[in-house]
Amino acid sequence: LLQLSAPLNLLGMMYREVKQAFTNLERLFGLLDERQDVQDRDGAVPLRVSRPRVAFESVRFAYDARREILRDVSFEIAPGGTVAVVGHSGSGKSTLARLLYRFYDVDAGRIVITDGEDTAHDGTGYDIRDYSQASVRGAIAIVPQDTVLFNDTIYYNILYGRPAASRAEVEQAARAAHIHELIVSLPDGYESEVGERGLKLSGGEKQRVAIARALLKNPAILIFDEATSALDSKSEKAIQAELDRIAIGRTTLVIAHRLSTVMDADEILVMDAGRIVERGSHAQLLARGGHYAQMWRLQQQESRAEALAGPQPA
Ligand code: ATP
């Protein structure tokens, strides 16, 4: 028995270490909680889509059963279309993204992904719980609010988007994300160390690295979680142009903190306390004169104030 228990203990130790490593990773992404990890169903099928349609159907969700976070949320993103979500901090915007990436499963309702090109299909699509989790995550890239860079080279940090990519593909993604020029101007180029111990990149530069990573992955579905940190209007315009470009042909969910980012979306959802309280195009929502119109007026006043104050010293 003694002989047997030694390796078992070792296994137990290894298990705990591996589990801890994942826990740290999850904490890194701000995702740690008490809920069970999602599991593949028996007979889960791989998701293969080129132009997917994504639909949330009466979705309910709570991290903790005592406090419902999403209440009866329904919306649809057409193949290659863009839906933007706005609303107060804590209203549940990022939770939508986490459910689509299947970090968690919904408590009620469902999320359906249909291949927009699949005409032979009856168009009802599959619940994401019927697909293998790995294939769902393979089809989606997230450009997060605050990109975490690994303590490694900038090359590795981009390559992470698709580890099998070639050097030429990494550089092409960096060019498309407008970060290549900066990288080659560094003394060590793509081999420059970044992260905590390396080169400190600005928020905007980090987001470009994240965009390059996402482009390298070449996903059918893109989730863009806009940075909350205040950007000057020039950087804001640059990121906006970036987003417009990378979203072309991809089914895109934008979690927005600035209304200027959402003006061109097919549909804008205004969230409040886990519910969609207003929805429509920018023009429709302005005409409605509700929450969105009020938020818009406020932001306009702020940017006018910024313009009047003139360029700020660096
Ligand atoms: P922000 O604009 O600040 O990013 P948000 O609208 O994206 O906010 P969510 O991140 O979706 O908001 O959070 C919605 C609510 O769920 C918040 O009240 C938050 O405290 C809670 N919440 C988020 N993540 C967890 C978690 N892992 N465990 C428990 N509660 C959580």
C-alpha cells in the first residue's frame, strides 16, 4: 500500500500544481469564480463556420445563484455583421462576451451559432453547448480591454494567436495592426522582451499587439472589448479605424465604452442591470431621446470641452 500511495501522492501534487497554474491563468484574465468549468457534451461536434450568425435567445445568467446578472437577453449578429453593447459599468456587457466564448454556460435560454453560408442547413443552428469547446474558442478571437503581455519576446506575444504561424505571417499580422514599424525600430526588433520585466508598451500599443494576435488567429467571430482607459481623440480615432478594418467580414461583438466606436454598428444594445433597455441603430436611438441619446449628449459635451482646452502637454 505504501508503495502505491507514494506515486498517488505525487500525482495528487502534480494535479494541484497544474490546477493552480490554470487558476493563475484564469485570475490573470479576471475570470476566477466558484462556478464549475464547462464540459463538452457526449457527441459534441466541432464548430466549422466561415460566416457565422450568432444569436442569444432569452439568455439568463448568474455567477452566483443569489444574484442574476443577465435577465432575458436576446439579440442576433448577422454573418459578418457588428453588434455593439453599451451601458453602465457592471451592467453585464463583458459577461455576454464570456458566455459567447463559453467560459461559462447559460442558466436559461441558449446561444446559437449558425453557419451563414450553409444553405443546406435548416438555419436553426446549434446551441454552443453542442459544439466542442475547443472548436468554439478556435473560431473566436478576443481583443481584451487590458491586454496581458507575457514576459517574453514581442514575437512570441503575437505568435500566441496561432502558434503554428510562420515568421512571415506574424509580421504580416503586425503590419496590419500597425505595430510592425514600431517593432522594427526597437534595438532587438521582434526579439525585444516585453511584459513586466521588459519593454513597457503604452495601452494603445498593447492593444495593437492584441489586434495582431487576433488577426493571426483569423477568426470568424471577433469580440472587441474596448479599453476603458481614457484615450485622446487622436488615438481613439486610430483604434476606431483599426476596429473597422479588422471587423470586415467577421461576425463582431463590440463592448464599447465610447459611443464614437459604435456609430456604425448594425445594432446597438443599451444594457442596464442585466437587461437590454434600448436597441437600434445610432440614428434610431438618437431619435428615441432615451438613455442612449442622453449618453451621446454627455459625450459630445465632453469632447467639446476637450477641444476647447486644446492639445494637452505630453
Ligand atoms: P464594465 O463596463 O465595468 O467592464 P460590464 O458591464 O462589462 O462592466 P460585467 O463585467 O459583465 O460588467 O459584470 C456584470 C456584473 O457581474 C458585475 O456586477 C460584476 O460585479 C459581476 N461579476 C463579473 N464577473 C464576476 C465573477 N467572476 N464572479 C462574480 N460576479 C462577477
